[in-house]
Amino acid sequence: MEKTTRRASFKKIGMGLAALLGVGSANAMTKNQNKATKKVVGDIVMDQDIPLFSGAVRHGNTLYIAGKGAHVEPYEIKAHTEIVLQELEKGLEANGSSMEQVLKVNVYLADLADYKGMNEVFRGRFGKNPPVRTTVATYGGVPGNSLVEMDCIAAVD
């Protein structure tokens, strides 16, 4: 009971401050502007008419590319990394961007032991100024038997 009361109090204080500062209305306006400028540029449809997720979404001058995996043999990290990077590059170029314009990459490894091999293929693929990157090993593996999956955020001209 005390926890709920404390949470409700903090929420009221936060809402009061937001109203006082006019943050609530500005926030709502920003959300509406964002909805108007979001452009889905590729959908992934899986066994239904309604897309499961978008393959790429452009919002203003920013492009978001969904995770790409390598779902083929041989099951070897360097081969899978090469395939994934090629797929990212295709998605970027098809939507007016490039590897050099990538700002952020997320790398998901099925096994952290593949980190070194993935890095050998990854290094240099994004030009002289590589993007920010996060790499994690997934619990239970990457969907579709890929050894690696990557998604990215890039600038668009």
C-alpha cells in the first residue's frame, strides 16, 4: 500500500511539473509531428496479410534498418557476418543511405565466443569513422539459426 501511495504521489508531482512547464503539450505536439513524418519503406509479411514488422523505416533524415540474419549454411561466424553486412548494405542503399552514413549498429551473437571472428569481418566495413556499436550474446541464440544478427540506424541525405 505504501509503495502504491508513494508511486501515485511521484506521478502527481511529475504531472504537475509537466503542466507548469508546458512539457505535456509540447510532448504531445512532438509525437503528432513524428507520426506525420514516419515513412515505412519495407515490410516483412509472415503468413498473414498484416506485416509482422517493418524491414526499414525512415523518419525525417534517419533510417532504421531491422535486424538482418544469415539463415544459411555454412554455420560459420565469418560467413554469416559477411552475409549480414551485405544485407544491411543492400537495405541502406535501397533507401538512400550507405554504410558510411550508419550512426549505430546493434550486433547480436548466438555465442560470445564468435566475437573475435565477427570483428575481423566487421572492421572497416563502415568507412574511416565507424558507427557506435553495441554487441551482446543472446540467451537462446539468434532466431532462424543465424550465428549473428545486426540492425542499424543511419543518416539519409
